[in-house]
Amino acid sequence: MRKNKEKPMKDIVYRGGVVVFRLPVDWFEEYEPSGGGTFYENRPDSGTLRLHVFEFEGSSETTAEEMIAHTRPPIVPSGTSEVIQDGLVLQHYIKHAEENGEALHLYRWEVHIPVQPRTRRVACFTHTIVAGQEKRKRIAHELEMIDRSVREAFFGRDLGIRGEYLPHANKCVSG
């Protein structure tokens, strides 16, 4: 086992480059054709990272930058909102949930990206763990790695082709 060394990492190129970020090479990737990716390490106590990207079009008088400038604070009072690389807004917060009687913590990172001429794209990363796991060194390290990966990610600013996406074929299928 490695001590104080990062695992080898791989690039995750989501939907042809709308978002590019890094995860450990041994993490599994699953994609839905209509959008959404799921990433996890194949071990019993692993958290699950999900990525969804949404787009919202503004009025003809509103620019993409104005939409980002008017981003609301996180929905959770303990959340944070900050400007990161290239003026993008990052909101980070933790939500509590329950599934089948088990308490969960959902660590959420939302990156707001202006897309010209008047679209706001939001990349939503959610890492779900069993409540209390964040106290374990391995999970705390996992959360730090994801936070760093989100902050260092590439977020495309071009309008993409909408429709079902086939990740292995690297193309969209319009429907």
C-alpha cells in the first residue's frame, strides 16, 4: 500500500469534453446515454461520485456572464460560494439523506459556467457516503481528492450538441 503518495490518475472526459476532470485509474465509470456519469472504486465502503450537467437559457437581454453573476447562495446555510478559475462560481455544501434506513451524507460541488451567448451551464458533482465515514482517513482523503479534482477541472464554454450521448463512440445521437 502506498503511503503519502497519490494513486495514478486518469482523465475523465465527460460528454466529449463538456467537463474534463481527474480520478484514480482504478475507479469504475458508468454513463447514461441521456446524461449523467457515475464513478466509484470497487470496494464495499467506497463512496459514489455522480456528475450531471444542466443548462439554463436566459432571456434575450441577459448575457451568460450576468446569469453567473446573479448565482444564488447555496441552498444549505453551511454551504460556501466562491469564485474559482477563470471567474467560475463554485458552490459547495453537504446534504443529509436517508436510504433504506441508512443515514447518508451527500457532498455537493456545483460549478456555474457561462456559455455564450446567454446560457448558464451547471456541472453538479455529488459524492455520496454513509454518514460518519468522512471521519475515516481513507474517505477524508477521497473527499479531498474530489474537491481538488473539481477545482482543477476543465469546463467547456461552447454550446454542445444536445441529445443522447454514446461515450465510447464519442458522438451524440440527436433524437
